[in-house]
Amino acid sequence: KLKTARVARLRHRVFNFLVATEPLEKLTTHFQVEFREGGSRPTWTLVLIPMTRLIRKTIAQVTVQIDKATALPSELFIEEADGDSTRIRFTAVAVNKDLPADAFRLQVPPGTFVEPYTTGNR
């Protein structure tokens, strides 16, 4: 089943928190944040519970497992308001791995139109 929701304007904010480009304090304007020790597990748990009605219509809760050794997310579990759920696991993560310079070279196929990307209103 395909669903759409009007939370698109907030999706970049959630992503920014997950990749640590936004301060955690800003996240608390949309979510109640609970921090839990992992106990014997090598993770910390961050539980995000939506506070706004708009987000609660779609998301019941987001649980982020954070690897204690790397301080990076190791698992993301999204519980949707309708009972569906999505689990994303990050495995075989290599931190600060050396990459060849050509790994970042864009190979555009001949005949492809490249449109410049701009932010904001066009």
C-alpha cells in the first residue's frame, strides 16, 4: 500500500539530526527524546516520540541504536501510526576508510542533460 503524508517539509530536519548537522535541542521541538543505556549491549538507544499532531499522524515512534564504539547509528526502527514498521540496519560500516580519488568522479553517460541544482524557490 502506498501512503503519502504532509511531513515532507520536516524530512530534511530528521535527516539532519541523524547525521548530526543539527543540534539535538532543535529536535526536541518536534520529538520527546528519551536516552537509554544499552545495558550489556554495545549501543545506546535514542527513542524519539512525536509531539506534534502532524508527525503523530504518520509516525508513532523512532528508535535509533547508536554504536558506542563509533558513536554512529547502527539501527533505525520506525514504528508508523498505522502499525507498520521499518527497520534499517547499518552493517559492515567502515569509518574513515581510505577511498581512491576517482570514487568521487561522476561519469555522466553521453547525451545526458545535466540540470544545475539550486536551493530555495526557483
